[in-house]
Amino acid sequence: MTGPDFEMPPDGPPDLPVDPTTPVRPMLRRRVGIAAAAVTLGLSGAGALAWFTNQGTSPSSVAPPAPSTTPATLTPSTLVATTSTTRPATPTTSGTALGPTCVDSADNPEASNGSSPDGFPWITFRSGPRASRTALTRIAQDTATARDALGDAGAVGVRVYCSVEEYAGALGLPLEEAQALIAKGRVASALQGDIWLFGPSFEKLPPVNQHRSVYHEYFHLLQRSLSRLRTTRTDIVRPLWLIEGSARFFENAVTPRELDDFRRRSVRQWAAMPSLEELEQSGEAPSSGGTGDAYTIGAVAADYLATTYGRELVQRELWVAFGTTTDWRAAFAQVFGVPVEQFYSDFATYRQGLRP
């Protein structure tokens, strides 16, 4: 497994659409009463060259030219940091592994349903009594890290369940259906506006994949918030390569070193993968994790967009545009200044040159 593919189709009721005339920013202010730090980590022009690390390929021969007509507002973003004076400080801990997520209740009397670690009042935890207090704090810290690096998704809910019975009850599923999901590898998902974690599966992951799984699902909450729920609606077209590929890209982009590692891993994978056109509604990762085509090549496409047009457009502006229309192609063209068909052609050329 080259990275966590933990997103699953929604099992709960779909999010209801909201009034499209409602501005995005006032809605966020209603959802959370505190200011959050938002860090936009710019990708330099040299970022595209990282694809070729140890590949023995000349980047100048494969990098496509930028679109000839680019709106003046579509300049690559630079590092911008905004410091909040109202958000509580994030508790600090060592960089050690998370440790057991689920413990016996007798060993962890503080953890209970609705518990929330100190210092994170904007996170609402729903957990059973077996959830480790230490684990909840670490998960909260990862959520805060994602918030700082990716942007404010408003008030965040995190659910950690440590038994099949708890999980089935929370999902409203018969016990055998929940058991089947877990047997297939259910680890983490973004459902009903919360990050859902099944503790026994989550704690088996290497620490780096625990972090990435939280970052990935947090980005889905950010997409949901900025798009005014449109990225979660099932009655409109939502291109899988773009929704999941961007989440896969940003789960790695939170940490620069992880982004470099992601690029080196991905360059060996996409040669036989379908085109983006074929992955608009297919190519999802299997429920047991692994590498789904839409996730992997979609992440490469998201990196290409961020490097070519600016990270802020992929990280935020695209999803804001999603909130203004039910036509994702119109939103894409509005933000990037090129129609989707032209992007598909440009990316196909870029991708051909990147094959190992």
C-alpha cells in the first residue's frame, strides 16, 4: 500500500443542499466562533521538477507550456501565513508513535462519549469509553495541523469507535453489515460532516499513515464546507479523480518531505492507468485500501494544477466555485481559465513525458 485510500462511499444519509445564495464566509463564521490559522504553502516553479528525482529524465523535454491565456488572478501562490490570536495553542507532544487507540475503560476513565481533549474546543469528539485519551489528543493535533496547513473547515467532528457494536450503532447498520465493512478494511472516512475512525483498524497503521488518513479526511471536510455541501451531493456530477485526487495530493502536501516522497512513489505507478476522462466516475480504491486509479492519477493531476496555476486555486478557490454552480466543468473553467477538455489534453501530454 503506497498511501492510505480510506475514503468510502457515504453510508449515512446524504448531506442536504443549502441555499446557494448563502455566502461562504458568513456560513463558516456561524459554524465556528473562533478564527483559525490558515497557511497556504506555495509550490515554487521548481516543484514540478521534483517529479523527475532519480528518474534520469530531462524535465525540460516533458513539461508542457502554461496555457496561453491565463487570467491575471491565476498567479502561483506564495507562502502566506496568518496568525490567529484567538485560537487556543496546540498542545505539544513528542513525535513518537500514536500508541494503542483503544484501551480498556478501566485503564482510561477520562475517555467517554462526547469527550474532547483540552485545547481543541472547535473539535467535537464522539467516542466510546475505550478510546485512549492520548490517542484522542494526538488525533486532535493532526486535525489542527491539517487546519493550519489546508484552511478552516469550520467546527470539526471526529468519531472514534473501538468496537463493532459501537460502530454499527453509530452508522445505523445491522451488526453484520458493519462487520463486513470492517473486514474489507474500513479505517477512516468523511461522513455526515465528521471524520470517522474505526480504532482497531486505525491503530494498526504506521504512524505516517495515521497522520495522512486524518489529513485526507479533513480535506474532504474543507471541500464540503467551501462548496456548501456540493462535493457530498449524489444528485450532481462530482468527478472522482478531482475530489479524491486532490485529497490524496493534500494529505501528502501537508508535509513537504511527504510530498517529495509521494512524487517519487507516484512516478512509478501511472503508466498503465486510465485517462482522467475515464476516471470521472470510476477508479475508486478498494475498501481494503491500496491504490485506486482515481486517487493516484488524480493526485498527479492535482499536483500539476497546483504547480501550473497556483496551490491556492486547488486548495480553496476551486471548491468555492463548486458552491456557486452544479456544473463542475463551469467551475473548473472559471477558476483555471481553461475548459476541462483543454486541461485533459495538456495533462495527457505532461503525463506521457513522466512515464518511467
